[in-house]
Amino acid sequence: MNNIGLRRGVLASSLALALFTPHVFAQSASSGSDQPAAQQPSPQDDTQSSGKTKKAINLKEVTVTGSMIPRAQVEGQAPVIAITGEQIKQQGFTTLWEFLDSLPQVGQQQSDSASWGSSSVNARSVNLRGLGPGFSLLMIDGHRIVDYPQPLNKQSNFQNYNNIPTGMVDRVEILATGASSIYGSDAVAGVVNVILKKNYQGDELQVTGGTATRGGRNYGDINFFGGHSGSNWKVLYNLEKSNRTALWGMDRPYQDSVSSAGYGAWGPAARMFGYQYDAAGAIALSAMNANGQYITPPAGTCGKFTNSQLAQSHSVTTNGTQITGVTDNGYYCAQPHLFQNWVLTGGSRNTDGYVSGEYDFSNGLQAYASAALYDTVGISNTQLNGYGTGQFFDQTTGQVISQAIRQLTAQEIGSTANTHDREQNWNLQVGLRGTVFDGRFNWDLNLNSQKYTVREDFTGYNAQAMNNFFLGPQLGTDGSGNPIYAMNWQRWWNPITKQDYGQFAVSGENTSSSWLDQAQLRVNGDLFKLPWAEEAIGWAAVLEAAHNGFKLSPDPRAQDPNTFQNPFGAYLTGGGTRQRYSLGTEFRVPILDSVTWTISGRGDQYNDASKADLAKTWGTGIEWRPYGGLLLRGSYNTNFKAPDMQAIYLTGSTSPVGDYIDPLQCINAIKAGQSNSTWCNLVQRPTSQYYTLYTNGSRLLEPQTGHSWTYGFVWQVPGVQGLSVSADYWHLGVDNSIQYLDKDTVLVDEAGCLTGQQASGTSALSPYTAHVPGSAYCSMVTQMVQRNAAGQIISEESGPINEASLYVSGIDATLDYKYHTDSYGDFRANINYTDNLSYKQRVLASDPLQNTRFNNVASRVTWIGDWTKGDWDVSISGVRDGSMRAPNYAGCNVLPNGIQPGMVNIQNGAESISTGVCQVTLNGNPVTVADTTYRGRTPVWITWNTAIGWQINPDTKLKLTVSNIFDKVGAIPYYSGGFEFVTTGQTASEYNGREVFLTFDYKLD
């Protein structure tokens, strides 16, 4: 869903008078983030024509995200974005995550439901400032939310923004800078605070329907909410039910076909003979003899299977820039539409309920409580079940079969073999609040309990039973050690029935749960006045205690991959608990009537299995209002993030690896004069060469520390009524960050530590300088890889260490303009701009700090213009994402005949690690190919959206929303390859196209 405009001015420029003249407000005792935001005046109230006298606006003090002290001014020491839930829905966003993902302050999402082996297919994370999902904090009504039970990328904790229905949301506030001294762990990149509805009178029904005009993504939503109150009580309730169908590969033909991959990704054989489906893993049915030749299927075989056609395989040999030979590898059945049964965007069915109430005792004491249940069924799928034999001697034909591959079809299975994530998330809270010392101080005691469970139902298969079905029982072993079978070729070359499939079909279920119980006491009030200031010193404090934990319970049968295969390629286990005790305080000091200084501090004590103990953070900020229309501001905070519980408590989680480069074997092959060895290329290995990747947690992890600062201004432009601008520079950094040593890093470092060298391309060697052989790191990493006597990898370990650093900085700017006319209605324009100036990171402490800004979209602009008059309101909006480097940027261009040169660097006649020139191998020697570096970039991405509302009568309203008016979908870059083809990290990766929604809103009373 595209962004169609941020309304920072919702609580900012429309309250310009409130921002710059706080002395006109009536003070209130309201406290806590669950209080309603300052009531904004209508355009008629605050933008009267010149010559008319304005009325003073009396507003309550409210607690704005980023501070514990209620204040009358909405803008403070750091910028806060705010938008109402109704505006989110009016703009066409169907979930909170869709809206947040459209913000300029949000970086690329790091979890993808469509990716192979995703362990969190139904959840969506938010990546504020690009620091990573774990470095931002999600709160509801000022209270942190329980973690999603399943780990992100099989590794880390995060919070799910995809299951909070917009119908329950009163407003959302986003602070996109560090705030650990206020909120504790995770608030390193910022905070997203969702404030649910608390005040409503009457009942209202909203019904929304929509679809993508290209097909798929049908959407329906029924939202009923209401509230009633008496002299000392009020209650609010909300029930929402929605359904979003999945978007399948077959719904987007350009995504569905293997041949949609960028032409630059094809190899020499593909250039000469057309795309080689087997090179992309798109074999539908095949058998290969010991000489690497496909056994031609019987005539008419491929036509018996859906999505199958006869294809011929070729391979080529090269010398330098010339193709020297062509080999016909025979025929097999290929899948031209490999991804038609894959889900591009998961579907979901949601049933959500929320009720809250409040009772006001006669002595000023208030009791409140709320209960929310988010019930979701997520629908996803990647590839249907398939089967591979490995090498064996076939007694039926009297020959060795090196590999036989068979892709099952939906017709054979009898279903689309979807995965269903059945989720339930409870959130219960009760509280008391009141005042002490004759109303001078406010207090709020809150008890909160949350539990999140996920039952993941999936279609698997019994590998041993499938083996028995096609091969029969093993009949012994031949002289070369190959198992002997009598293959049933009649079954192999013909579709099976649903009853046949039932002999080896298995339905599995992974379960996981997480929970959070917390108690919080907040106190705030005014201390005393300084002799020279009009306002008193504000003070707030918070005391918290929390207990949380998680448990991963995969289907136990998946421990044996021979008898049970699941579609995730992983067996994730682990569980643990932790306790936290926190104390924080904040002071707001009016140094002068125009200058306010804020300082805060917090301590968080952790009890868990890691080395986390007491984390201390502090923050400070300054606000200077030299005159009524200008605010100059700045802030500085130290931040921290406690080690992820997943990173601590994961225990022996496993996943098979079959597509890899082996750097050690590659180096040995190059030394032996074997250029372009298969060990130097990323290829799909035979099943006999698969190895197991183990992911374990670490009890040695320490908290990750960070810092942040901002400075900028907000200016009500003099002489132009209703025009305000703001600009802020921001910087965030994280040291000692937890980094998982990914499998590729481990293998490269293992080879370098053992040999002192590393491969440059597929034919040259260069010195390995990342770590000193014999160092503690080398000792650790070489023990993480286990090999057999032939040097083949048997297993590899991956785990977290405190090593990485990341520093990001940039500029945010906004412009907001409102104009009122008596005859033509009210007009408004809002523009928001973010430019990420730097993105400096290193994975290991020994690595250089590199600015990798070019790997991300550096700038994003969003805008909206709207018009309101009488019964009509119209808006038009859009988003612009800047260009970014295309796939294979700074790599070697594929030559016209399909040969791909390798990239190496030549310095003073010696090769080094960094890239530089492109080379091919000629007669065993490297030869430089001139002018072959690729510098392609993705185009700038712009989409437009609109919404039209008609108030039919006081009780009935219609709203038409069109997202992506011009039906843009992401282009496939020249060098793209593999699912999903389009560039990730930019909105240009979108394949939804135009979407249309119609909302009917009826007030029942």
C-alpha cells in the first residue's frame, strides 16, 4: 500500500497557536499516554480571514510520546509524527503496518512473507531509520507490547504491526529517535505509540470493500464501534472483522514465469538456446544418468502434468571470452510458471474485539480496564512439495541414476497446500489513577497481561514413504556403494492420484507462544516555580516490573528429515524467561519563559541467562522559543537494547543447506589449477552434498548500547497565515550490536583462517586479512564447521556475537499550509521529506566502517493536498522514492554471448580483497576484460492516490479511495534473478498495482 500523505500538521501546524503561546491554556491534571490528544480547532476557528479577532484556545495538557510529563505544547524537544486512526483508514491503509511502512522515517522491511523458508510468514516488522526491527519499540496506550512468538529470519525478536486493526485506533504517534531514558530497552531508533479509542458516544458501523484492479487482494471489512457514558462512568467497545485474500504468482503473470528473471542473469547456454529452466530450479519432472544426461521422458509425458512442458538442457564450455563447446544434456519436463502457486503477499482473516471502561469515584479516584483480542488466520505458501532421490543403482533399467527430481502438482496433492498461521493475541489491563497532595501530583497504577500464540498448520510429507512409493524397498548396495532400488518408472512418468499422495502426505503443526506480564506506576506533577519563570518545574517518574518469556514447539516429527519434511527448511527450538525491574525519572525545567530544559534518566535491571545486568541511560533536550512563531530544539539520548531472548535461548535449531559456495574447497581447487570449479560457484548441490546449519543462542551476550541526537526548528512563517515549516537533523548509532555470523561469513573466515588466502572470483587467490590466523576468532570460527574425510561440509554452526556497529544520520523536513475561504471551502497541503545522509556499518569489530547508504533508498517524499467544502472532501497524494543501485551494480557486465567475467582488484601487480577489474580465464590464466563494469540504477518511483468523501446526511457517509491511480508495478531490472525478481528496498518492488476501496459509514444513533 502506498503512502498517500502524512499529516504531521494534524497535531502541529493546526495547533500553531498552542505551540507557541502556552500561557493561554487552562492547566489540566490529565496524565498518561492514554489521554486524548489536544483537541484541534476547526479551520473556521483557527484560520479566520484577516481582520477578524481570533479566540484563545483552551487545551488540556497531554502526554506526548517521548516524554512522561504532560504539556500543553504539542511540539517538543524532538519531532513527533501524529495521525488519527480515521485518517489512516480514509487514506486506504487496511492495517497499521501498511501505514507505518509508508513513512519516510521507515527503512526496508527485514521480513518477507513470500521469501523461501520464512519463519514469520504472517507478521510484519517496522524498521525505523533502517537500524533493524528490533531497535524500535511498539507500545499500545504507553505500554510495551509482547514480542511475536516466532523469530525474525530464524534469529531475533520483533513486534508484529500487522495484527492491530485500524478500527480500534484513535491515533498513532511516532518518535523516530532514541528514547531509552524514557522507555528502556528497544527504544533505540524510536517508538511507535498506538493510542486506542477511549471516548465515543453512540454506535457506528463502517463497511469497506475493495480489490486490486489487476486481480487478487480482495478486501472486505466490517467495523462496529460505539460507546456510552453516565455521570461517573463510560464504556467503549469495538468489533472488527476483515478478510484479505492472498495475492498469488498466477495473479501477476510477469511474476509467475521463470523467464521473467532479468536477461542479464542468464548464462551462456541460455543466450544460445533460451532460458534454461533447470538452472533456476524449475524442474517439474526429470531423471539423470551417471553421465549427467537427462533421460528423455516417454512421448507425451510432460503434457500429462499441469504447468509442464518438454525442455532441452545445454551446457557450454568457455575459454576467455569465447564459447568453445556445447553439450546437449537431454530432455526433461520443465515448469515455465514455477511461481504460480507461490504467494506474493499473504492473505489474512481477522476477527478483533476490544472493550474498555472507566469508573470515576466521587473522591477523584478513577478505575479503568480494557480487554483486546486479535484473532488472525494468515495464509501463505511457497513451492509445493517436491521429491529428489539422490544417486542410486536402478535394478529396473540396469544403470546408475545420479538424480531424479519430481515436483508435485496441486492436482496430485488435491489442494494448494497452503500454510495457515492461526494466531491469538490477548491484551488485558486494569488500573487505578488519581491525585495526591491536594491534586498537585497525578499517579497511575497499571497491571497488564499479554499472551501471543501461533499455531502454524502446514502441508508436509514423509520422505521415506515417498521414497518407498517410487523406488520400493532398498535391495542392497552395489560395488560403488550406491543403494540398489527397482524404480517404478510407470509411477514416475505419470501423475499420481490423491489417494496415492495420501500414502506419504503429512499435516504438521508448529506452535509457539510468548507472554508478558508487567506492572507500572507513573507519577507526575509540578514541583515548584523558579523566581524568574512563569511555569513550575515539571517532574515525572516511573517504576516498572515485568516478566516475559517465549517457547518454540515445532512439530517433533521434523527432527527426522528422512521421514518428515516441512516447507520452512528449519526446525526452530528454544524457550526461556526473563525478569526486568526499571526506575526512571524526568524533569522539565523552564530556565526562562522562552527556554525549557528537559533531562531524564533510567535504570533497567535484567535477570536472565545472558550477561545483561543493569543498564543505565540518560537523555536531555532543549526548547527555545525566541518569539511566538519559532521553536528551536535539540535532544541527546543514550540508548540500549537488551539481548534478544531468541538470541539467548535458541537451542540447536536446524535447517538444511543445499545451495552454497564452499570457499575452502574453492581455494584448494584453484591451487590445483582447476579454474571455475563448481565449489567456487553458487549452485544447487545434490542432496548427498547438503549439510545441516545449526543456529544456537549464546549466554555470553551483553546489552547493545547506542546514542542519538537531533536538532532543528519549527517555524510559523510570518505574514502567511496557516503556513509552517520544520526541519530536523538526526543521528543514531549502535555499538556492540548483536550480529549473527551468517553461514557465508563463517565459511569464508574458516577458509581464510586455515589457508591465509581467499578466492577472488573463480580463478584467482588473494591474501586473507580480515583476521589473523591463530587468533581467538579464527579458533572459534574453524570449530564452527565440521567436514568429513573428503573435505565436504557436514554441518555448520551460526550464532550471535556482540560485534557490529551501525551509525545513521539524515534530515527530516515538513511543510504544512492551510487556507480557509468562505466561498470555496478549506484547502490544505502537506509535504514530508526525509534524506538519509549516511548509513555506516561494520559486521565485525575488525571490519572497516563503511558507508553503505547506496544500498538503500536515500530519500523519500510524501505529499497530500485536500479540499473540504460542505458535504464533500477530496484529497490527492503521492509518494516519491529515490533511485538506488540496481542488482549487480559495480559488478561485471555479462558479455553478449552470456559469459560472466569475475571481479578482482589488482594493486601493484598483486591481488587484494577489494573489487576492481573484470577478468576471465584464458588457458588457465586470468585475463582482464576492459570496460565491463555495470553501473545501473533503479528509476525513481512515484505513485499517486486519491480519496473522495460524500456526507450524504448527518448519519451516512461514502468514501472512495484509489491507491496507485496509474496502476504502476515494479519493473524487473536487467540483472534481476530469482523470486521475486523486482528490486527490494524500494517501493518500486510493488506488484499490487491499483487498488480501489469503497467505505460506507453509518451512525446508528
